[in-house]
Amino acid sequence: MKDFFTANREQLVAKLNGGVVVLSAYASMQRANDFAYMFEQESNFWWLTGIESPDWQLIIDGTRGKSWAVAPYRSNSSEIFDGSLSPDDALKVSGVSEVITHDKAIVLLRDLAKKHSVVYTLGEPPYAEYFDFVQNPAPKKIHDLLNRTFSSVQDCRKELSQLRAIKQPIEITLIKKVVNLTVDAFEIVKEKLPEMGYEYDVEAEFSYHFRKNGAVGHAYDPIVASGKNACTLHYIKNSAKLKKRDLLLLDIGARRQGYAADVSRTYALGEISKRQQDVHSAVSAAHAEIISLLKPDYSVEQYQRDVDEIMTNVLMSLGLMKDAKDEKNYRKYFPHAISHGLGIDPHDSLGGPRFFQPNMVLTVEPGVYIPEEGIGVRIEDDILITTTGNTNLSGRLSTEL
């Protein structure tokens, strides 16, 4: 995929009208004492380089059409225990002009700053003020370095998001493959559900199928939520006993060859009540109706208005809202967004478009959550916008209970 990463850098330079771009890979993050978590790369850096190792940097000089990968310093101990990406392998993967050391990169940046007053890098993620976790420190570290070196540091996150939102043929192929792998796992799990006693049994079956078929594993922490646990949207303990007459909400996706799937289904554990069936039926009908809306040149604002009308009707039909203008209960029982982009990140940006465009990939995931009744239902599929409408990439997976 070296040509893919090279072309991506050329696209970014063209969108920025030349100039200098400097990005950092993520740093490894501490897990416990002297152990790090399994590393996962910053998605923009991967899209531009294909490098999957920590602490690397990328420098692009759009004026000269050159790019450099900056290798991190690695101690002998790190090399022995963890290994490292060699300069030759970095060149082969990324297609950059040259691999240089950190010291040479500092000299190069100072030289570029004499000829360019502006440098582009990643600014703070949107909605970062709502994060309840510590951000990876590497992007801010490179941002601070650039602030000390260049007259002006500008954010190119929006331009990258807009480029990445329109998936290229090779990306669509890879997304289809990882979605198919995820759908296969869902079908296996549903067949085996009667044999399973705990949520972790379900998680283990997915994990086994993903790794056995070449995925790095889950694209995000899997959600295996039975009964009232499904009312916690990002429930990931996955440790409760499976009980007859409960619903089981599964929100799971594999990651393979750089790309993620994101699929949700809600299944019955034995015989369930009419109320549970009614909630599921209402969500399933809304899910199909909302997918049918998606097409190119369809306004994103209109999409949200149409979704709000559909989901309001769902909640009113279930007796959860009495007034169509009851925003409080609307958000209580349907508290999350209907869609998000999908690609390298499970929650990829769509670049803030006014209209949907061909080759965008996004999810559709209506849900109804009733904490006081211990009922949570979500159905989610991965949708490719085409030139004439859309294709449901995970549509062969039944939505039946």
C-alpha cells in the first residue's frame, strides 16, 4: 500500500496549496507499572504513512515534494524487549523520501522555518472538553515544538477529515472485508448463544473468530450487554450472567488491515415479553426507514430532522413520549447520535459536510433505552453512500431477535 500512502500525502499537500506539514505518531501509554497498553496508531498519521509503531514523526515539504519519516530514539533495552521498526521497513511501508533521526529533524525544521512562516499539524480534537480520559500526549508535544520554531502553527485536521471522508476504492474493499468478518462472527455467536452462560463467553467467541481470521482484534472495546446493562451505552464489563427472558445487546466490530467495522444487534435470550418485542420491532422498523433515506446530495441537516421525526414517532408509539416536542424524554430514551463516519477510526469524521457524497461510509444506529424497565435495544449497520443511493455493507446479517 506504499503508493496509497504516498498519494494521500500528495492529496493533503494539494488541499493545503503546498507548505509544510508535520505530524506525530501516538506515544505508547502506560498500562500497569512498567507495561504499556497494546499500541494503536493515530489514524491521520497511519493514513499518511502506514507506520504502526509509536513515536515516529512525519515532515512534508509540499513545495519541494519531499517527505521524511523521523525515527524515534530506541534504547538497547527497548530494542531487546520490544523490537522496533527499521528505517528500511519504514521506507518500504510509507514511501517517504528519507528516514532521518530526531536530531536531523530538528535541523530540518529550523531550515524549513526560514522559508515558511506557516506549518500545519493536528490541533485539539473537536469536543475534547467532553473527553473523560487523558489524551495521548504526542500530538501536543509536536504542536508545542512547532510553536517554538515557526511563526504560525495551523490546524489541518479539517482538511484531513474531508479527504478521509471520501473513501478510495482500496479503502472500500478493506472496509467490506472487515465488515464481512464481523458479520460472520455475529452469525456464529447467535447460533451458539443457547450454550453460553455469561457475557464474557460471547466476547470470547468474537475475539477467537477475529484473531483466527487475521484481525488484530476488536476495533473498540466490545459491548456485550444483557438486560439492564444495555442501558449503559458503552457498557464494557461483559461479566454478567446471561438470564432467560432478557435481551442481549451486542455492539462489536473487528479491525483488520487498518480498518474498522461497527455493527450492533439485539437478540432474545429465550422467550421474552411482548413489551421487549414491541421495543425491538419499533427500533427495527426505524432502522430500515432511516437507511432508506441515505443518498448522495441529501442534506445532512435534513437527515437529522427526518431522523428526529422518525425516532419521535417510535418513542410516542411506545408510550415514552406524549408530546412530540418533549425534548427531555426524547434525549432520555434516545440519547446518542444516529450516525457517525466509519473507516480507520470506528468513529471517523465525515469532515462536516452539508450533503452526503458518494463513497462516504457511515453507520445507522437507532436505539431505545428504558432504564426503569431494564430494556435496551440498538440495531446498527455500516452504510456506503453510492452514486444512486446506498449499500448496506452489513445488511446480510439478520436483524431478527
